[in-house]
Amino acid sequence: MTLTPGRQEQLRLVAWLRWRLFVNGLRTRRGKADLASKIILGVALGVVVLGVGPLVGGGSWYAIHKPQPYVLPGELWAIFVVWLMLPIFVSGFGAESNPGSLLRFPLRYSAFAVLALAHGAFDPVGVAAIYWLFAMLVGIAIASPGAALWAIPALAAFALFNLLVNRVIFAWLSHWLAKRRTREVLGLIFLLVMFSFQLCGPLSQRYGKTAMPVVLRLVAFGRFFPPGMAASMITTGHAGGVSRAALYFGGLAVFCLLFSWALSIRLRAEYRGENVSEARVEKTAAPTAVRAGFSVAGLSPAVAALLEKDVKYLIRNTTMFFTLAVPFILVVVMSLNKGSEHGSGPAFMRSGSTVFPLSVGYVMLVLVGFAYNVFGYDGAGVSVLFAAPVRFRDVVVAKNLLHALMVSVEVMLIGVLDWVVVGPVRGPIVFLTLLAAAGFILVNLAVGDLTSLYFPRKLNFGQMRRQQTSGVSILVSLGTQAVLAGLAFGFYLISDVTGNLSWCGIGFLVFDVLALVLYRRVLAAIDGLALKRRDALVNELCR
Amino acid sequence: MNNLAIETEGLTRRFGELEAVRDVNLRVEAGQFFGFLGPNGAGKSTIIKMLTGLLEPTAGRIRILGLDLAAEPIAVKSQIGVVPEGLALFDRLTGPEYLNFAGRMYGLDRATAAERAQELLDFMSLADRPKTLIVDYSHGMKKKLAMAAAVIHSPKVLFLDEPFEGVDAIAAGALKAMLNRMIARGATIFLTSHVLEIVERLCSHVAIISRGDLVAQGSIDELRSGVAARQDGGQKASLEQIFLDIVGGERVAARELSWLE
């Protein structure tokens, strides 16, 4: 007979487990490369987070020193939104790892709940938000030590509230995301939300003045919500309104209790062993004749079959398919500025000749991610590609062909859209843009084919987890885009200085030739590289 | 002139320090139903991956139907069919789409691929789910589909890694009948299975691998007579007894855990 270990021992064991998983993950070259890329990205983000601290602290100091009604609530609302939204952006829209996998062991409920909460507290965004709240406290304490006495409980309660909200959202999302179809629908909604942030700028420029009185009226209601409550508690407590400050603190406590209750519902259900996995729908239908597949002139049957397979994958991937629509929506929204009565929109939006190159660049940026992990959605099917009597070069060509087709169709449609909503594009600009785009596509395909072989990652449909893409691929992709953008800018500068657009054309023409040589070289080496990398590819994608 | 469907010489595969497969010399004659056995981690899947071009050998040579796999991979692959470990399906296609795709990857023209896909769907009782994505198939349905895709081009050699695992008795019966018909038509089948009764019933020849070494190969009767000679037994040994005798499993089975009540 064995004794169930206590909560602390269980937590210690789980911490050890996580640590071993992390250390063992570093045994592979890929694990080390991923860690290195995370450190690089982490340092870059860390600089931003640290830099925001003094700004937030200074704002809080200013709010107390020269009483400003909107600064403290503004800062707390901003932290609330960041704490709420960024983890979703960073960890993406996928069922996150949860302590549910540990339930086969005699894990105590208290340990289970602590693990669920700790997951949110040690989230990088959570750590950043707590640091900003601390910076606010320092700013308030410098302005008035008396106000800091109110700020400590207010900000602590606010932090607890945020932690609970974050956990409640993830717990319920994980519950919904356990079902494939729901996951796909929510993935689409997630993309729409992400996209809607891009609309904030143009819409506020166009409707900002009209909407401002309404926004200010809404701000007054903010004090009935936790960010406003925490800010009001500090300012009213500092001004001597003890009973009102206590009331705001009570309000914060009620919110915390409410979200604790919502979280406990989910955690208890998970602890009981709730299984929300999707049951298979037993739908039968009358057999139909199997239709013959694509026939594409100039392509071998195998390449045509591969192309057909990838087209079907594209159509059935809701999030990927939606991504194709994003550039069009953006052009339409950006064009809203063009006709504003005060002409306050950006100057480049008034001419099709400036909008077209920019929107083509945007199309390529949006789609480039697909080129850097081309086998991601194939999953275990990659074994079929190796087992079939087909050169791997043909497999890659089919995938590159689809990418080039996608970009070409998007560029063509966006050109038409630019012409309709903004205005005609000058012929030489169209020519130069297409010349640049051709080289950019070739370079991205060449580099993307290599990262797809060397840093493959299995991708799940309807999920957008950032961690699913190799950190190294992201860095390589960012670096490539930076070099290409620099090159384009360089050619533009030369043309601008000399006043002769043809320099730009010659530059891009030479660049295209070099890009073609690079692409052909990569393609020529693909069969050999694929053979060398097949173990790693199969192991990674068949997991 | 030899009539070997599968032949390996000094086949070796190392993963870093670990030598997973060591100097394996395998010989499978054309038309044989060949069972490949071994305990967990013995190297069965590693060998089947190497034989089908999914894994590069560290050393040694593989010849399939007289062709060198390393030198002529495309020619070899077009004559073999594979049901690999984990099935390896494109799960966002429907069953008909996947079979159609597989047929064309193996060089069938569009019409023939569609025709054979239809016939295989009927044969495997999968025709009533024309619009269901593979991701929504049950494990048994996926297995049948993987098997169908492996035979759509009428391969001369078929490699099956645990083909009956997770397949119900009715489907297993249909699959066995199909495999026997393929043997009758001259195909060679190379299968791995943990269910020794199935191997004993289907296969005429077996090979046993243990800790990366090929420790036995021949017809079941040859292996049986070897065991009988060692054990002086009058009874006809089952494949399970042969297997345990060769890999030394009885000693493990006899052990007990001191604390288990």
C-alpha cells in the first residue's frame, strides 16, 4: 500500500517533469536551434517590455501628481487588454497543454488548480503585465506615498483579477477547442479579431472626431469594471474618500470571486475527467462514382495529383483560406482614408501607382509564411511522398507552383481592386512591381524549400499556434524579408536620386536572374537533401 | 538465376551510438508470404522503412526484384506497395480522393485510377462514405484505406507493417482473402505482426530479428524442426513456441515482481 504524496510534493514532481521535458528537448539540434531563436525573440521583446515600464510608471506619477482622470484607468485598461489578448496571439488558437494529462496519477484537486493558475502567472505576458503594474506602483509612490497605500491592494486585486480572467478564458477556450469543427470556426473568428486591429488606425482617422464624444461618455461607465474600479480606488482613496475606495475594492473582490467560480466550474469538470473529444459522426451516403482527378497541360500526372491534393487542402483549411482574403479587405479599408473630407489620410493612398506596389508587397508578406513550412499540413502523409515512385523535386515543384499561383491570382485581383477603389496604376509601375514580385517569390520559394526540409513543423488545421512554426524558420523568413525590402528600397533610392526609373528596372531584372539561378540550384539539390533529411522529416511530421 | 523478391546484404542502421539493425542478410523469394517477427524495439519497423525507401541504411545493400534500391529508387518504388507504421494518410482528403491521388502517384492514368479507386472502395466496404474526410474515419477504416492505397497499382511486392492491428474480424477476413489472392497471382508479401497466430496461418516463411540481429529465417517447418531438434520434443511446436525459443522470451515470462501481491 502506498501513500498519496502531499500537494507540495506533487507540485515539486510536476515542476521536475517540466524541467526534464525542457532539458530533454534540447538534446536535438532542432531543440537547441528553437531555444536560441526563442532567446533572440525574447530579448527583443524584453527590451520593449522593459522600455514600456518607465513610461507606464511616469504616466502614473503624472496622474497622481497633477490629477488626471483618464491616465490611470487608461493604463489599467491597456494592461487588461494586453494581458487578455496577447497570450491568445502568442500561444495562438489551439487547445493548450493543460494539467489534464496528469490526471491518470492520484493528483490532488488543490495541486491541479494551482498548476492551472501557475500556467497563467508564468506566461511571459503575465510576467510583463505584473512588471508594468509594479512600475505603476513605483510611479504612484514617488508622486505620493499615501496614494501607494491604496495602490498596493488595488493593483494586487487587479492583478489577481487579470490572472483569473486569463485562466477562465483559456479553460473555456480549451473546452470549446477540443472539437475540431469548433476549433476551425473559432480560428476564423480569431483571425477576424486579429485583422480588425489593423482597421483601428484607418477607422479612427476617418470617424475619430465623430466618435470621440461617444467614447468619452462610455469612459464614464469604465469605473464599473475592474480596470476603472482599481483606478478609482487609488484616486478616491488618495483624495480621502475611504468608504468609496472600500466600495471599489469590494467591487474588485466580487469580480475576482465571480471569475474564481467560473474557473472552478471548468477545473472541477476537467478534474472529474470530462472528455469533450469529438465523437465521430456516423453518416453514410449513397456510393457515388469516383471522379477522375485534375489534368493540367504540361504537368506530369504525379505533379498534377500533388497539385490537386494541395488545392483541396487549401480549400478545406478555413483559416488559411481566409488569410487569402485579408489583403483585399485591407485595401478597401485603407481606401476609406482617401476620400476623407479633410484629406487627412496618408498621401500614398491617393494614387494607384503607390498603392499597387504596397498592396503587392502586403500580399507577399501575408502569404510568405506558407512557403517556409510547405510540408506542415501534410503530417504523416509525408511518408507517402517518400514511398511513392516520384522524385522529391516534383513534390516540391507542385507545392511551389501552388504558392506561385496563389500569389499571382492575389496580385492580379488586388491590382484590379486598387484600380477600382484608388485609381489607375501607371504602366511602368505595374511592370516594375511585377518584376520585383517575381524575384521575391523565387527567393522566398528557394529559402522556404530549404527551411521546410531543415526545420519542418507539423501544423494542425484550424489552429494558429505560433509555436507550431519553427522559431528558426520565423527568423530566417524575417531576415529574408528584411534583405528583400532593403534591396527594393535601394533600387528605389537609386532611381529617385538619378530621376530615372529604368535603373530600378535594370536592378530588378538582374535580381530576377540571380533569384532564378538560386531557385534552380535549390531545386537541383532537393532530391539529395530530401534523402538526407527524410528521417527527420518523417519523424517530425508523423508524430 | 535467382528468383529473389527481396534481398539485403549487410544491412545496417545506426542512430548515433545505437546500432538498431546490424548486418542483416535477408532473402525473400518471389511469391512468398513472408512474416517478419521480433520483440518490441528489435528493429522490425526500421528494416521495413529501409526496404521501402523511407529510411536510409547506414551500410549495406538492398535489392528489390533484382533492382538496387539506392541506385534505382523510382523503379523499385513503382513496383512495391507499402502500408507503413502509422498509416501515413493525407487525412484532409476523402477516401475516394486519397485513392485517386495514390493511384496517380503510382503512375496510373486518371481514368484507371478512378476506376480502381471505386472498385477498392466497394471491396473494402468504404464506398458509403464518399464525402467523409479521412480524419473522421475510425482506425479500422483508415487501415483498410491504407491497404487499398498500397495495392491500387497492383504491386509485385507488398510491405505491410502490422496490417491487422485494430481491424475488426470481418474486415480482417476480407483483407486476408485479398492478400491470399495476391499471393496466388505471384505477388510477394512481407508483413510484420505481433499476432503470431495470424503469421502462422498466413505465412509460409518467416524471419526473426532480435536486438537488431537477424537470428532466424526460413520456412516455418524448417524453424520448427530446428526447435524440435534442440528440445527433443515429440509435439509439433507452434510459431509462438518457436519465437520464444529463439528470442529467449520464456525466461522473461517466468520472472515475478517481488512486491506485486
